[in-house]
Amino acid sequence: MLKHRGFPGRLPGTDFQFVIRRANPKGVTKLISRERFKDRSPADRRADAAFLAALWDHFGEEPFERGNLDAGRLSWLFGREVVPAEQPFDAESYEALLKVDFRKAQAAFPEVFDGDE
């Protein structure tokens, strides 16, 4: 499992995790597309925006390996702002390639991309 050095471990001042420390010995957690309802807490929305900002700062529009990125946090963005970068895509692989869909990410989280074009 690739560890993304320099990637923030969590949202500062919270328990919202962005990376995992080690591979799951029971198997890789599957990435799913989680539904984001309008009544999500402001803290959850801040965590999503901060995680997307970290992905953008770290990788930009280039494909990246899932590695030690937290599956739960990725699943809030997966299928919308973060999409598979390869076909076929294995949602249960630490080596799976993903990428940020800039247009969808900018539309959903304009505050992250202020000034980016």
C-alpha cells in the first residue's frame, strides 16, 4: 500500500481522518458512492471540502493511486468529484487509480477552487 507522504492525516482540530496508517488485514475497504444529503452537518461539509482541497493540492488533475487514502472519506466524493482513472476499475484495491474531476469538483465545492481556472 502506497503511503502518500506529505498528505494531511486529518482535518485539523477534528477526528475526520484523511489517511489510514496500515493496510486492513481483513481486506481492502471497497470504495462506494455515498449519497450526500442536504442536511449533512457543516463539519462534514468542511471535511469534504478540506479533503478535496488536499487531493487537488497534492495531485491536481493527474491520476493518483488510492494507497493509504481513507476509503470512508473518499466514498463521500467517489463517483462525482473523484472518479476512476482506469478501466476496469477495482474498488477494492489499494493500487486503484483515481483522479479529481475538476469541473464537477469546482461546481460542488467552488470555495476550494477560488481563483483556479
